[in-house]
Amino acid sequence: MTPGFDHETDVIVFGAGMGGMCAALIAAHEGLDVILCEKTGQVGGTTATSAGTLWIPEAGGRGADDVAQARTYLEAETGNRGDHALREAFLTSGPDAVDYLQRHTDVKLRPVGPHPDYHPDKPGWSMQGRALGPYPFNGRLLGKDFALVRPPIAPFMVLGGLMIGRDDIPHFLKPFRSIRSFFHVAHIVTRHAIDRLTRKRGARLIMGNALVARLLFSLRKKDVRLRLNCSLVELIGEPGRVEGAVVNFNGTPTRVRARRGVVLATGGFSASKWLRAEFFAPRIVPHTSAFSGNSGDGIAAARKHSGATGDGEGGPAFWFPVSVLREHGTETVFPHIVLDRARPGLIAVNSQGLRFTNEADSYHDFVEAMFRSHATTPSIPAHLICDRSFIRDYGIGLVHPGSSDKGIERFVNAGYLRRSETLAGLAKVIGVPAKNLEWMVSEHNRFALTGTDEAFGKGSNALNRHNGDPANTPNPCLRPIVQPPFFSVAVYPSDLGTSIGLRTDVDARVLDTDGVSIEGLYACGNDMNSIMAGAYPFPAQWDPKLGIHVT
Ligand SMILES: Cc1cc2nc3c(=O)[nH]c(=O)nc-3n(C[C@H](O)[C@H](O)[C@H](O)COP(=O)(O)OP(=O)(O)OC[C@H]3O[C@@H](n4cnc5c(N)ncnc54)[C@H](O)[C@@H]3O)c2cc1C
């Protein structure tokens, strides 16, 4: 044992989300001795509650020349901002990284079908073939370790812990529509009922939860040492070099030497009051959709060791609009990702009762539009407006499609849904000028009849239409708002993850404030500065952890 240390290993990784688990797994496969330390009692972080989509050109099925197309798209999105070398490393190593995982581990990925990039007007854009998702995973295979997988957020589960994916929703809404739908639902529900006899939630895992479970399953197969309730306190080393870390293991500080490297994967700073204040201002971001354990520990520790953060040019985080249900002393934060905003018969207005954006644009762009509008007219919260038929057909936020009047009453009583028989009445309830709201809705209804949103182009591009209702004509995103009562839900900005992180070189080595690599210190996941330079071009954040390379 090296004097001054309590333990030694080749690599120590902090944070068991996608970034850290992936880094630990690959290091172990490359023959290194690894310890994976997770601050909480479960693995998964934000990854476990995410959709688990990865955006990897070429690997998503579009073929070898897709890297060139994707490069064009990324260049159009980021312009001169950010680090070109890192983006290039991502483009060229992404397919190999996916191939590596598929061949050597139980992380099995598949193209997810049509899943458009978010800006169809940009050159190199693609409708599908870049997004990958994990195959569903049977949590029973984990045995006792199943309890270590952080569950998804409650609104994304039904029947006491059954995960429902986007593909399942049409079957669950109309199980008797076809034999296929009936058997799909019957199979899932029966399996769930059996699971619930012995477990707290269903073991049919999909999306980010499947990804985390697959990573944990693979780590166990490789006998990687996973230490729960074990957190990074500080780095040990000298200027320009990190030798190890002080680790808090169940309250006991332990000095661990890492011969080959320390990997920071603590998930960014979504839960850090101080770093939010430093990087988010002047934006008002009252909520986070990311994991509450991600308090910026990796970034703070590296900064004390001269680690440099990105400049945030283009933006500090990725955004979701969220609504908040406060009921029985609890708060449920619901991200409005794709299930309601793009559907026909909904508009969003600011405090003047005026529309301010194309509601069907990506969640990130929607929140950016809230910020822009707020600079001149209070727009936080904004209000999503719809009528009774919209809730019947599509649901809004936490209110499921097909909800009965009684079901709706619960949300009205909690103040989550605002309701009135008239638009003027609704305007009064939410405190916006009635004339403006009535005018906005009548304009929108006129656009719905012609199929052209003359104000903001809702339904005018492939992304909008993909998330609209194909059965609705002439525009899948526009339908008159006419059937009382009228409803509104307040939405606020939240971050789904932070994009400012530690600057790194193409091998994920953290750079110091002079731009020089710090020997022995690596960052991945949201601890690494995003290659997107504030843009949000596609249905995933970059997964730089795939490219990590421990030398
Ligand atoms: C609803 C939702 C859907 C999303 N969908 C997608 C998607 O489809 N595709 C996509 O690319 N992104 C998506 N995201 C974003 C994505 O989930 C995150 O960017 C990603 O999971 C971050 O991975 P990570 O490994 O950096 O952090 P995390 O997965 O959050 O893991 C960080 C871990 O570090 C631990 N930790 C913190 N501090 C310490 C410490 N001091 N010591 C040890 N451990 C520590 C935490 O407890 C946590 O377990 C989504 C986010 C949300 C909220």
C-alpha cells in the first residue's frame, strides 16, 4: 500500500448513472481494477428516470455516410461555438462505442424507428436512423439487485409500478381496438400482477430504467466493486496531477489511490443551489427534472484542483417545461415532453393572454421561447389552454386521456387544472386579459380551419407533425378550441440536466484553467462540458461517456 492511502485500485469512478456505470464497465472489460462509488443507496441517477435514448449517427441504422450528414447538422446547430475536436471525437467514436457495448456487455441497443432530429430546417437533418434505445430488460434477472435500480418518476408508471412506454400508450388507451392491442395489454398486465406478488414494482423495465438495469447486470457479471452510500469528498494530488480521492464511505473518510485515474460522473449540478445561481442567472428556473443527488460534487472537487468549466456560451442547461401538482403535502413535477403540446387543440399563452411560440417545438426550444418572451412580458408561468375534447382525446400533463369528469375534478380541486365554462371566465381565473385570450383562441381556430398557423407555424414541420395526431386534418397539430369547459395548466421552466461541465480533451481528461490536461482526472456524463454548446439538436443529450478512454 502506498503510504498515505487506505486503499488502492486502478480506477475509481464517482457516480452510478449512465456515465459512471459505463466508464466503470468499459474499464473493467479492458482489464483494470475498478471501484464504482455511488453517493446514494441506489444506482441510476437521472438516467434511471430518462427515456434512455442515445443519438449515435451510423449506429442508428442510416448507414456509414450518415456521419458526414450528422456533421453537417451539428455544424449548422452549433456554428462556431464549442469544441470542434470533441464533436469530431463523438461522431467518429460513437458507432465503435455502441458496437463495443453490444459485443461485450448486456447493454443491448436498437434503433427506435422514426424519431426526428429537432430542427428540420437545418441541413443534414434526419427523420430517423440516429436514435437508439435499450431493449426492454427483465428486472427479475437481477435478483436482489433489482431493488438497487432507482425507479422511474411516479407519473411515468401506472397500476402501482408498471412502466408504460410511448409505444404502449395506444394499446393501453384502446385495448379492445384489435386482437394485437388486447394481447399486448393482457400480457403486460398479467406479468405485472405476478411481479407485484413479490416486488414493490413491475420488473418489465424499459427506457432509461432498462439501460441502468442492463449496466448493473453487466457490472455484476464483471464483478466490479460497487460501493453504495459512498461519495466523493475531495481529490488528492498536486497541481496538474490527481493521484486519488478522499471518499466518504458511510460516514468514514477513506483515502483511495487510483493508479490509472479518477473518473468524475456525478451527474452535473442540477441540485446545487450555488452552481445554479452562478450559471443559470438571469433565467428563472424554479424546478429541476434531474435527480436530486446531482449537487455538482464532481465539478466542485475538480475546480478546487484547477479544473476549468465551460463558458456556457449558448446556454447552461437543457430544458423541459413542467407543471406541478401539489396535493396531500407532496409535490409532483411533470415534464411536458411530447404527449400534449404538439397535439391539435392546445395553445400556450403568457401573462398577457398572448401566444409566444410554436407549442409543438421541442421542449428545450419551448422553454427558450418562454425566457425570450419573459424578457418583455411575464411568461413564467405560461399557461397551456385547451378544451374538454382535448383532455378526452389526448390528456394534458398529469391528466390522462379519457379522464372522466370525476377524474378531472381531482386536478381542479388541487389547483393543477384551472377550469371555466367560458374563455373570459378562464382568463379571469388565471389572471390574463380576457379580450386577448378570446382573440388568441379565435385566431388559432381560424388557423385550424385553414391548416396554417400564420402566427407561429404550429404543425408546419416534420417534428411538429410527428408529435401531432396524424388522424387530424388538414394539420395534425391544429384543431379548434371550442368545446366548453375550457382548461389551463401552468407550466414553468425546469432543467433536465446541466450542459455546462468540466472542460475536457478528446480523451475525456479534465483541462485546467490554462487548457492543459490534468493527469489522472477524467469527466463524463453531465460532469463533462457538453459538446452541443447550448444547442439541443436531437432527442438525446450527447453520451460522451461512451467515448471515455482511460489511459
Ligand atoms: C425525464 C427525463 C428524460 C430524459 N431523457 C433522455 C434521453 O432520452 N436521452 C438522453 O440522452 N438524455 C435524457 N435525459 C437526460 C439524461 O437522463 C441525463 O443527462 C443523463 O442521465 C446524465 O447521466 P449522468 O451519468 O451524467 O448522471 P446521472 O444519471 O444523474 O448519475 C449521476 C449519479 O452520480 C451520483 N453522485 C452525485 N454526487 C456524487 C458523489 N459526490 N459521489 C458519488 N456519487 C455521486 C448521483 O447520486 C447519481 O446516481 C432525460 C432527463 C430526464 C429528466
